[in-house]
Amino acid sequence: MMEQHDDKLDALDRVVDDLKQEPTADLDWDRMERSLMAKVEAQPLPAQRFPWAGALALAAAAALAIFGWRALSPSSPASAPQASSPAAPTRVFTAATIDGATLRVGDRVEAKGHDVVVTHSGKATWTLAQGSQAEVAELGQHLTVKLTSGEVSSKVVPSPKPESFAIEVEGTRVAVHGTQFTVKRGTNRAEVAVREGVVAVGPTGHRGNTEGWLLGAGDSGSFSLDGHDGTVTRAKTAAVEPETEPDAPKPVRGAPPVAKLPERPSVNELEGALDRVSGAVTSCFARHTSEQAGVRVTARSRASLDFGADGKLIALGFDPPLAPAVEQCTRDATRKLSVSRSQSGASTTRSILLGP
């Protein structure tokens, strides 16, 4: 019996070995899967244990179909790139007369074929010469106009607020308190002429407290477009001989009248003081700064001068600071610098380029 069983096992092993040697048959797996699924669908569904489970499954399937289709749809807003909203176009004004109250920051004014007069009631009136262009840079407490080309003339209502009106030409700012002046933009320069009052010319970035040159009535200047360098031509005042009558009676001797001091020193005096300091610091810088290994040293610093009511120089500073030897040399050279007496003294400043 045992031998018969062993014979059967041996025969089975031979059959298995023969089958291993046969090539594997190619099966149509897709056809088999379709046949299997068809049989499953043909069988009746078992009774649902929970009646609400079917409804929930249908709702989930519907939601998946709706949202899944929207997510995959090429016209879906989620898959389509979102277009950024276009920036508001720049408004351009070309009328001969413009009410400043209608302007917004960023608006452009163009004088095409005629001058354009812009009036800001109670503040200023500026006239853009034919062929010129300007932009509104600031409104409110400080009114600032950027001259992009051409020439602009301005008449500013006196105001207690500092620098209530200003014209900017690239990096140069011309700010006023109450005056009449003209700014003309050239290729590389800004030309400024003052008819009345006082203006301050210097770099932009200090709105409300422009530091630089002071120009008075009749003065004119030419400045770089960055506001750091410039030349000023002072107004010429001719000396007038007092008219006297030959037989005029001699005045009665008495106490001399007390002259009222001016509010501050004149612009000419302050500019002269700045010239003195500029010359002194240039000389001191050359004396105390030596060339090393063929390298020439240059520097730019802003000199600030403060004068007391007695006209004496009470403070001299440089920003950024210079070498201690250079600053001390400059202070020694300008120790006796002074201006005329005034009621409140004055402060002034200038940017100075030092080096060969």
C-alpha cells in the first residue's frame, strides 16, 4: 500500500516537472476582469442593514462627481491662472487752467501747445511752460510737484507751515515758505531763479526740512540733478547816494535811534560763511589726508553751521563725521567766523565734496 502511494507521488512529481518545462500561456486579464465584474453586477444586492447608508453613499458620490469634475475641468477657476487686476492708468491733464483740488498724487500735467496754470486755492499757483511736463508728487500739508521736463514758475501764498510748496527735479528739491520763483530743467542741471522771498535748494528726501543752499530775491543758481552740487549767483544791489538839500537844516543832536535787528542774518552772509567753511575743510582735508599706494581718497560730508543771535558761530558739525584731525583743523580756521547780529540767529548747511 505504501509502495503504491509512493508510485503516485513519483508520477505527480514527473507531471509537475513536465509542466515547468512548458512555456507559460498568455492570459487575457482584461477579458477575465470584465467577465468577473459582469457576474458580480448580475447578482442581487443584499438587503442593507442601515437604510440611510445608501443615501449617504449616493450623496458622497454626487459631491465627489461635482467637485471632482470642477477640479479637473480645464475651465475651472481653480486651475486657470488668476489674472492680476490692472493698475489704474495715470491721469493726464492738458487744459490751459486746472483746479488743483481735482488733482491726485501721480497725476501728470502736460503743457501741449500752450502754458498750463494750476491753482491750489489758498496755497500756490504754478504755471507749466509750453512743452513742459510735471507730476503731482505730494498733496496736503506739503504740496510737491515733480518737474519731468521743461520749466515751471510758481507763486506761493505765505504760510506758517514749513515748506508748504516745493518743486523737485529728480534728486534736487526747491522748497519755499512764501515766494515767487522759477525752476527750469536742463539736460544735467536744474536752474533756479528767485523773484521774491527765500527758497532752499538741496537733495530730496528731507521734505519739510530741506537742507542746502539758500537763495533770496534776485538770486539764481544752477544745481546738479542729485541736489548735492551747485553754484549760486547773488543779486547785485547798487549803492544809492542819499539825496540832500544844500540848505537843509542840520538835525538836532540827540540819542541815536535804535535800529531794529533783522529776524535772521541775510542769505548772502550765510552763503559767505558756508564758502569760508568749504574752503577751510577742503584745505584741511588735503593737508591731513595722504595718498597711500597710489589710492586717492575722496569724501562727501554735509557741513552744518549754527549762529547765535550775537552773530557768533556756536556750532560746526559734519555728517558723516570726518577724521578728527580734519575737523579740528577746520574749527581752528573758522573759530572767528561770524555774521551780523539778528533776533534769532540762523542755521545753514551745505554738502561738500572733498578730494583731488
